[in-house]
Amino acid sequence: AQSVAQPEDQVNVAEGNPLTVKCTYSVSGNPYLFWYVQYPNRGLQFLLKYITGDNLVKGSYGFEAEFNKSQTSFHLKKPSALVSDSALYFCAVRDMGFGNNDMRFGAGTRLTVKP
Amino acid sequence: EAGVAQSPRYKIIEKRQSVAFWCNPISGHATLYWYQQILGQGPKLLIQFQNNGVVDDSQLPKDRFSAERLKGVDSTLKIQPAKLEDSAVYLCASSLMGSGTEAFFGQGTRLTVV
């Protein structure tokens, strides 16, 4: 079955600095990969996805993510962090191999951007 | 475009009581999901519908949880009887058909079982 790991519970960056939130995945077939953000008392909001094609995917609010098949990673990045980016970030994967292809989420990474 | 609607937003019940959550997906979305999100964890899929048929309910505790999606639109998730460990946020999401499509989430229902 597919799985996702977010190795960092917490990421702290200063405003204006670049940020990276890490995600690695495990699938038997080809992956569809997603990033979501969750603000307090809110549902998850879709940021971006990788389906096929260019390994660098651009999404909402200036975020981007790079798909790396050899490292089975899909790290979320932003060149210049804002205080308003502080939130909980979830990586998710669907396995396009055999079996069911439900979306599996990581445990989440809390991003804190300090002024 | 209206988003995924869920109600109620908050619910507090005693253990062994029953509770029901309602979800109205985005118009035209054939796929509907119910997720359970326990504090500090990522969402866990409970059940996935395609129109009014169940695609995956492998992680649904069927002895106490049930869900239906009559007419392939609205959905209801029920817990009977509730246990303390059911305290969580229950998220409903919907998407167009196709595995490459992203899911859109409602705000969730925060359930506290005391």
C-alpha cells in the first residue's frame, strides 16, 4: 500500500528566507502527489499536485514542489517565506499501481515563519 | 463556486451515544470521501464513494460507523455507539472522477466524546 513520510514535525524559518517542507513516499506503481495546507479550525486547502510531466510544479501562494523519482521525494518549497504561511502542511499520495488508489496523507509538518 | 458544506461544525456527546454528520459536496463531483483526523495526525480515509457506490471502506470500523450517499449527492456519516477514541475532526471531501484530480475539503466537524 502507498505511504507518505514527513520527517519533520516542525519547521521554523525567518520571514523572507526560503522554506522547504520535506516529503517522501512509497508506492508500488506511479505516484500522484499532492500538497495541502491547513489553517486553524479550517479544512485542508489544495496547494499543488504532480501527475506527470515537468518535475517542478508550481502552485498557489507562490509555492512549488519538486518531484524526484530516484529519491522518492516531493519537497514543498517557497523562495521567500511570509508570516502568513505559518500553518500545518500535509503531503499526500495516490498509487496508480494495482489495488485501491485512495489518497494517503502524511502526519503533517507545522511551519512557523517568524517576523 | 460553493465549496464542500459540512454540519454541524462542533458536537459534544457522551460515550455510547450516537451522532451523525452531514456533507454536501461540490456540485458535479462524483467522488466523495470521509476522513477522520485525530489531533496531531494526518487525515485517515474512512470511506470513499463514487456516485452512490462504495469504492473503499477498508478502514471504516463497521461495527460502529456507517455511511451512506443516497442519490449520489449528499452523504451522512454515523457513529453508534461512540467511544472516547472517536474524538476527532471528521472531514468530508469531494472531487471529480479520476485519480489525478485533487480533493476539495469541507471545514470539518469537531467531535468530542466525553
